[in-house]
Amino acid sequence: MSVLLAGALGGLLGYGLVDTGCHGSCATPKATGTLVGAALAAFGCGVVAVLVLRAMAEWRRPG
């Protein structure tokens, strides 16, 4: 669920960044910014989630 939320927020950020700097017809750059932002945010959140789960698994492993 957190990866989906991060992807959605990253898409909003990407859209906003392109929207502020683009003038004229900007449909393609806005779509590209949205997709790239969503993909990067979801990937980053996924990496952090995997690292946290691995750390938790090592911490709970009997010594």
C-alpha cells in the first residue's frame, strides 16, 4: 500500500514540476513527468521497504 501511495505522490510531484516550468502545449511533457515521478518514487519506496523487512528478519532471527 505504501508503494502505491508513494507512486501517486511522486506522480503529483512530477506533474507539478513540469507544470511550473512548461509554457504552451505541454500534454506530453506533463504525462512524462507524471510517469517518471511515479516510477522513481515507487521504486525508492520499494527499495526502502525491502531493506526494512530484511533488517527486521535479521533482528528477529534466533542467535
